[in-house]
Amino acid sequence: MPLIEVKDLKKTYRIGDVDVPALRGVSFSVEPGEFVAIMGPSGSGKSTLMNIIGCLDRPTSGKYMLDGHDASKLSDAQRAGVRNRKIGFVFQSFNLLPKMTALKNTMLPMMYSGERGNKKLALQALESVGLGKRTHHTPMQLSGGEQQRVAIARALVNDPPVMFGDEPTGNLDTTTGEEIMAIFQSLNNAGKTVIIVTHEPDIAQHCKRILRFRDGLLESDEAVKDQLVATPKRAT
Ligand code: ADP
């Protein structure tokens, strides 16, 4: 059973009297354990697609199955629940709460799940991204790469079947971006499904499959030949 399956997905935004088609009929599926890059020029529909498959928004029409459930028909509250259990999000701008320590930031998704206050799981997640010694630092006391690693720990803490990265290396220099890709690759090697949006061909080359979008349509869907293996992260 695919983890993600979209069929003839369409999304049209209405601005005043004008319909803006952002997705014009997109179909593909992602099996458990895949590592997918989503690419395409600005305006091609990548964010719209990520918002829908990330359960942040609803399609205008078409079908979206997530882990065997029809996510296109869920209420807002149901979508929020599915999002919290099934998906770990990592954003370009990290989105950490500035006054909270790495540990507290990592524990945030547990506030909404049954694991409220399970410090041990949060510490394990931080250790798995090499931040076991930075748990009491606030974001200001961490480098960009470390902040993104906290964001990855936060995304992992509820052990969701799929991780979504929206330009996760977009604010980082090449070396640090490589470290972040090393973490995604090790998660993927351990069986986690990973889907990232990226503009950078070098970053996409670290994935196993590239979906290219143009004008709201899936233009190509190819396996990556000669996948780049990221060098392991620096010791912390
Ligand atoms: P990308 O992420 O590839 O840059 P988007 O999904 O953001 O593409 O945009 C696809 C199209 O939908 C663009 O024409 C964009 O202007 C339009 N669009 C995206 N979001 C909205 C919105 N909230 N309201 C109206 N139009 C939107």
C-alpha cells in the first residue's frame, strides 16, 4: 500500500473574480521508505502540493490518500490530528520558538499527542541528530545548522511515518546543507519516508527520486542515478 497517493489532484485559488489554477490534475504515489525531491520553477505549484499532502490545505478536487486514509475528506480538526501523528515538518526558516531550549522545542509536538512531557523521547531525538550536548541551548545560542537539527528532532519526536522538508537547506551554506542531507539520508536508510522541496539540483541529487513540476502539472518523475552520499555530520 502506498504511503501517499494522489489522483487527479486539482487546486484552484479564487482571487476576486479570477480563478488561479495552482494544480491542474496531478497523480503520483510514494511508497514507504522512498526519498523524494520535489522540484520546479517558482509558481509551478510545489507549495500548493506540499500544503495539501502535508494536510494544511484541502484540494479543490481529486483524491489524496495518506497511509490508507482518505485525507481529502477530513475536517480541519481531523486534518490537524493526522498532521500531528503522520507528518514531521522541517521548514527553511527552522521555525523554532526563540525563548525555548532545544529540548523544549523538541517536546512541542508532544503537547498535542499522547506523549506529553516525555523528556526521554525528546532527548533521544536530539541525540539522533547529534545534539545530545546542546539540549539546554536556546536557538540564539545555536548555529543555523544546529537550529535545523533541532527542527529535525522536533519533526521526529512523534515518530511520524513521513518527514516533509520545505527547502530545508535553503538558508544554509553548502557544508551545513550537506550535514542536513546526511541526517535525512541516515533517517531514510533507517526506513523513514522523506519528501523535500528544493531548488538546488545538488540537494535533489541526494534523494532517490525527483518529481518535477511545471505550470501545475507533474512534468517528470525519475529515479536519481548516481545518488550523492552526504558526508557524515561534524562531531559536536
Ligand atoms: P511554487 O511553490 O512552485 O512557487 P505555488 O504553489 O506557490 O508554487 O503557486 C502556484 C500558483 O498558485 C501560482 O500561480 C501562485 O501565484 C498561485 N497561488 C499560490 N498560493 C495562492 C494563494 N493563497 N492565493 C492565490 N493564488 C495562489
